Amino acid sequence: MAKKKKRTDSETKKLKKKEKIDKEDEEPKEIPTISIAVPGSIIDNTQSFELATRLAGQIARAATIFRINEVVIFDNKSNPAEDSDVFTPTNSEEESGAAFLIRILQYLETPQYLRKALFPKHNSLRFVGLLPPLDAPHHLRKHEWGPYREGVTVNERNSNPVGTLVDVGLSKHVVVDQILEPGRRITVAMGANRNLDADLLRQVASSSKPREEGMYWGYQVRYAHNLSSVFKDSTYKGGYDYIIGTSEHGQIINSSELKIPPFRHLLIAFGGLAGLEESIEEDGKLKGKNAPDIFNSYLNTCPHQGSRTIRTEEAIFISLQYFQEPINRALHG
């Protein structure tokens, strides 16, 4: 019987290295995220329903253009004991500025072919047809094929008893490999087979899977009853590890000189008509604190402004462009 050949130190190191790489591949990658926080009160200052809708559309466009992963809409409530941290859509014709803004943002982020199934008619949506589309990567057209598509489960029987029919915006529904309740939005891994007539089960993918593969896949929307809840109630594990506030009273630093440390979850907060200072003052948990005590950086992203006021929707575009270079340096070293 032949003797088993002993591994050399070099072979052992190579094997350990391969095992380490394989283990890393199995573990889900944590992708850095960028969030913005916007006060719902900006809607209350608009002169008409149509202008309010257009303002919401500008915020949605900015979030999409600059690849924002999460939009947090917050109120300025000092006593939120009776209020829920979760926004629940209702059929009420009258709703707060925050609820209105959340509804429009969620509607615009949803691919067009899913909106009818996921959004019942509502007074707040009556002017959305005037808004330009976001044209985000997950808003695929009927003739386009992608590795993933957003879909909604439908209440129809299919020939495969172990699957569920899903409308993914193509000429025919596809079947996924799980039994799911109707009316649920899911991400579907489409695979390479484009034959919709084949009895092929598609896979349900995690909503984060496209992002893990480097795609921008829209933004999530979250409600917070005040500014402190924006930070405290983060849905990300460990919360935000770097928080930036924007204000005309903030520090002036050139974008090329701004240093943002490597981050997992970055948050950029914007104020309303009276700025973030008012949100801090009206928040019982932050009262008495100064902005530099709350934020890691407190910055003026548009110094020497010609107008006495910069509207929040304008500040978002200006600031997100200002932060592009520092964020890229932080992410890519």
C-alpha cells in the first residue's frame, strides 16, 4: 500500500487560504448604505396639493440619482408616547405632511407595473401622473430582461402546486418556488432562461441580493416621530456609525478636503423651514444639546448663498452632490 504523501507547508497555507475564501463567499456581504433624513413638515409649507406632490417627486428623484438606500421622514414631536414609529397607510383623505410624503415616495419607488396592485386609489396620489419617472434600475420595461425583477404575488392558480404565480411585468406571469400569500411584493431571480412558456420555477431572492451584486435597487422609506428616533430606531444592525447634519450654521469645508471615515451606515440629516436647530429644540430627548454634540459632522454645504433661504428639496440636491467625492473616498479608500 502506497504511503500517503505529506503536505508541504506551502500546500497547507494554500489550502487554508482557499478555505478562508470559501467561508467568506458563504457569508452574506455587508454592503455600506447611505440614508437621508427629511422632515415631513416641509409638505405643510406648500401652497397647493400639486406643489406638494412635485416637492415629493423632487426628493424621490434626488434619492434615486444619488443612489440613496433609505429615506427617513421625521416629525417634530416632543411627546410621541401615543404615536407609533411605523407608518401605516390608511384610506383617510386627510393625512399629515409626513404621511403624505411617505406615500408618494413609496409609490414612486415601486415599479410602474406593480403600482395598481400595491396602491389603492387615494386622494394623496391624484397628481402623481404629473411627476417624471425615477427610471431606476429595478423599473424594468416589458421588453427588458434582467437577472432580477420586482414582482407581486397574484391570487391565481397555476399548474405547479408547489409554487406561486408572480406578476413581474412581463407578457406572462412567472412561477416562484415558494407558496406565498397574494398581494406581496417580492424580488425574483429570473435566471438565464427567458422562455416564459417553459414550466420553470424561478427563485425568490432577498431584496438585498441585487445590491450585493453591485446594483442600485431603490430606496426604503421609514417613519420617525422625531429627530432622536431617526437615530435610535435605525433598522440597521448597530445603527448609523456616522451621522452628518446640514445647516447654514454648520462648518464650512471644501468638498475636496472633507474626510468621511469608512462607514457601514451613513446618515445625512436635513432640516425644515427653521433648520435642524428647531428639530433639536423641539425634541425632548435632545433639548439643551448643541448640534455638534449630536452629529459627527455639522456642515454648511452651500456657503455664500445668494438667496436668504435654501429650500429643503434644493438643499438635498446641493448636499448630495457635495458629498459625492468624500463618500467615494470613504468607500474606496
